[in-house]
Amino acid sequence: MQVSRFNYMVRSPKDPNLVFLYNSFTDNRVAIEEEDIKLEDLFYKIQQKFALNSEEQEAADGLKELGYLLDDEVDEKKVFNDWFEAKVKEQTDYLQITIVTTMACNLRCTYCFEKEQLQNVKMTPEVSEKVIAWLKTRIEQTQCKKLNLIYFGGEPLINVPAIRQIGSAMQGFCQQKKVDFNSGAITNGVLLTPKLVDELKTYGLSWVKITFDGDKETHDKMRIYKGGRGTFDQIFNNLEAIAGKIKINIGGNFNEETADSFYGLLERLKTAKFRNDLGIVRFKPIMEEMTNTPNEPMGSSCKQCIYTDKEIKQMIGLHDATQSAGFRVADPVNLGPCEFYQRNGATIGVSGKVYKCAAFTGMANTHIGDVSSQNFNELGESFLKVSNPFENPKCQSCHFPPICGGGCRANSYTQTGSVGVISCQQNYVAQALQYELPREYYFTEGNSTVH
Ligand code: SF4
Ligand code: SF4
């Protein structure tokens, strides 16, 4: 018998005899009441191949059934590599495609990573037609069961005709091919109206993601019009007007000084008319190291980042408050691997160039192809090849490769000029588990322990 390399153990902060065991490959989470056997001792004995007594053997058999222990002959590294190849890198269940409809934006947020990039460039009808043809061919070639489209910018609603053209064509095609079609827009919300939402829904739009950067006072200092006026009231009122029409995900970007203002925002959201339309509510730190790098924008559709200890604490505090306020939150642990690692995850820029993800769209010479071909260029293939976390010595002894994959490679590229370097988020994942596993146990009704 062997101990899974993907196990991670957290001791309860309230009860020294209670441990939570997590496995990053299976996502199994279990609470174990330690009586005569200490889990660490049991794992040590198994690793050292010491004989187990009957009680220990019984406990080991139970843990094996749950995937925390494995037969000796299992090559777990190979199991992981096979899974990574088939279920991440070459998965064909779904296409995850972000479409940048324009680089233009009607706001000038103070921290915007795209500031240098914002130009009045829109995806033309000709390019949109090529995007449609590219998507259709890819669906036919992969025989995928689902298409997820995200409209992104700049501000994607500045180019509604592109959404109309692509959305209506792909909705019809997916219906015909019996492919599940899902699309949403990451928008600042300033241009949202009930009429527009009604129209876009007929082209398959099923969600919008809106950003509030704190309560009104804080948001209005950060998310501003070109002339400097704040946007909180405009966005909030627009959401009130579309209440009941579409799912609304809420994001928010904080820094050390503004994090506390999000508690006021949560209070405001609790009484909003659109309260029942809310999907995921998630706040995260502004990524200074990327925002300060000119011409290198960071996509905000992704979920992974590298955070400092202070940011992690603030993020966990806000996550807790969001959940206590009765809103849905994203699982803080089960992150990825992100679309960078998938052949069928990509971002299409305004001119029809294909990128590995939205973070690369403004970086010179990082496109991996264009919509005239399904093939990736040499760079695209090399991006996919670097993405095996077990090539890195740190990852080889880490518990988290199945939910990390080596981290944000766009961040690696910005920092080092190479996607071959990992962007390690071990510290974040470990702290998120130390928070999340006890929280799930103590706040979930009807929980049970294994003895
Ligand atoms: S590489 Fe980074 S920016 Fe790109 S999708 Fe992954 S986590 Fe997001
Ligand atoms: S990058 Fe860090 S967290 Fe991710 S698998 Fe490697 S060592 Fe673990």
C-alpha cells in the first residue's frame, strides 16, 4: 500500500483530535475523528512499509476505498500524466473560447491593465464571420458536447453587432448539432439596458459579469468615466432595471486600503432588486505586478493569481463575509488547471488572432494562430508542451498539481519572458484549504466523520 501524493491534511482549529483530509486528484474531502490511531503515524508506517495491526489495517482499508491510499503497483505519476493529457490538455468535452469584440472602453479605471491598449478597434463583420467558421469547424472536428463563449474587451458591449452576429450564428448551429451553448459577457455594465439584455438573450447570452470595486465611495474613485466621474450609481441602477432577466455574476478588485469597503458593498447587494439574479460573487486583489507592466494586459476571465499573505487573508475574510451574507461563492480550492493548459481553450482577438488566453492578447508576438486555421503555430504547440507540472522539481513533491498545473503561465511570461517557469500558488492553496475544510465541516448541516 502507498499514500497518495495528492493528500493534504488540515487539523481542526477547534478540536485537536479532528483532522480533515483532502485529495487534490479526486477532490475528496473527509473529516476523521482520531481515536487510537493518529493519521500521520498511520501514513508514516505505510510509507516505511511497517506492519499494521488489525485496527490500523481496518482504517487503511477505509482510506483506500476513498482514494487516499493506493495499491503498491499503482504508478500515481503516470495516472496523473494520463489524466492531464486526456482530460485537460486534449479534452474535447467542451470548447472554452473568449472573444475580444473590441479594445475600446468607455471607462478609465485607475488600475486598468489595458490602459495602454485601449484603442477604438472593433472586430469587423468580416472577422466575426471567420470566427464563426472557425468555431463551427472546431466543433465538428472535436465533436464537443458544449460551447462556452465569453465576450470580453475593452468593453464588449461597445461592439454589440459582433455579439449579435456570432451569438445568433452559433446558437443556431449548436441547436442543429445538439451541442449545449452557453455564453456570457464580462462587461462594466454601463451600457446594459433591459432592451439590450432581452435582445442578447435571444442570441444565447445567459449571464453577465459585472465589477464593483467596493462600496459607492471607493468604487467611484476607481471605476471612472474618461472625465473622472464615478460609475457606481449608473451600474447599480442598470442592474436594478434588468432585475429578473439574466444571471449576474459579481466580481471586484481590492487593494490593501480598499478591501474593507467591500463589506459595505455586500450590505448594499443584500437589498438590491437583482439580489435573486446573483450567481457567483467573488472579490480578489488587483494584480499590481501585471497592471504596472505596460502593454501586457491581464485577462479578468481567469481564476488564478499569485497572492501575498496579506491578500490571501483579506480574500478569505471577504469570501467568508460573502458566504455569510447568503451569496454564492466560488470554491476557493478547486481552481483549475486553467484554459492555458487546454488545446480547446483559447481567446480570439479583434483581428482574428488566436491566443492561449485573454492575458496574452496585448503582448506582441504571443498569438498561437489565427482563425483561418485550426492548427496552432510553433509557439502554440510549445506552450502546450511546457505544461506538465511534473517537469518541475518543486511540483514533483507538491500535493496540488491536479488543481494547479503549474499556475498562471501568463504571469510567468510577464515576469520572466518564458511560459516554461511555474507560477507557484502553493501558499494560496494551502491557506485556502486550512480555511475551507473546517468551514465546510462546521457550517454544513448533517456532516459526518470517519472514525
Ligand atoms: S494563464 Fe493566467 S491569465 Fe491565462 S487563463 Fe491561466 S490563470 Fe488566467
Ligand atoms: S506550481 Fe506550485 S502549487 Fe502548483 S503544482 Fe507546482 S509546486 Fe504545486
